[in-house]
Amino acid sequence: MSQQSRKVKKPNRHLARESAVEALYAWHNGGNDTAMIPSILADRLSQEDKRGQDEDYLREVVYGVSEGVAELDELIGQAVKGRSLRSIAHVELNILRIAVWELKFRLEIPYRVIINEALELTRAYADEPSRGFINGVIDKVARQVRQEEVKQQR
């Protein structure tokens, strides 16, 4: 048996992030009712096109964002000075929430990877002009919450 055929495929975090955007969008549109989360997650986990996703990471992101939404929205609000969060499309806001949550709580993920993943999600779920906005907001938050890492990368 070759080395390749024995390699175990790692769960896919990108697919988990896609499911998280969809789950958080449903949660947000359902009035941020945390009682909805288990059924929303069950639905996301049953999706055929999401086979192979990192299910644990999906749960961690959705619960982490939903439990810390006030703090995440505060950081996003500081980065979009003069603009109400209510003026941001729900899908964009939830992509931002995931990225900011990762910046704060998943320090092992480089901030540039977080930005890249958020831009990939934006490409899949929002329109082209949103990418510049998302990039700018995450970059501002990264400079605030990961100052040393950002300094080293510039």
C-alpha cells in the first residue's frame, strides 16, 4: 500500500465555514434565537454537498459566534465607523463575525488565512464590491486584536 492511499483525509474547514455562514444566516434571520441552533446545525450537517466538512469546527464556530455576538459586533462596529451594522447585509455581517471570532479565538490560524477564507466566502455568497469592504474591515480588526502578528507580516 502506498503512502498516498493510507493518508487519512482531514476534515475540511472551508466547507465548515460555508456551513457556518449558512447556519448563522438562518440564526440571524430567526431573531438570534439560540434554541434554533441545534436544528440549524443538524440541517447543515445533513447536506450532501458538505460531506467531509469539519463538523466539530462548524459547531465551534456557530456556538462561538452566537455566544459572543455582542463582543464581535462591537469590534466590527469600531472598524466600520459611521456605518450602522444594520446597514450591512446579513450574509456579509455573518462572514465578518466568523472572521473576527477566528481572529480573537483561533490564534493558531494566521490572520492572512482568515482574511483569505473570508474573501472566498464573500466570493461564494455576496457580490464583488463586498470583497473590498470585508477585506478592509477584517484588516482593521486584525490590526487591533493581533497587533504583533500584523506588524511582523507588514
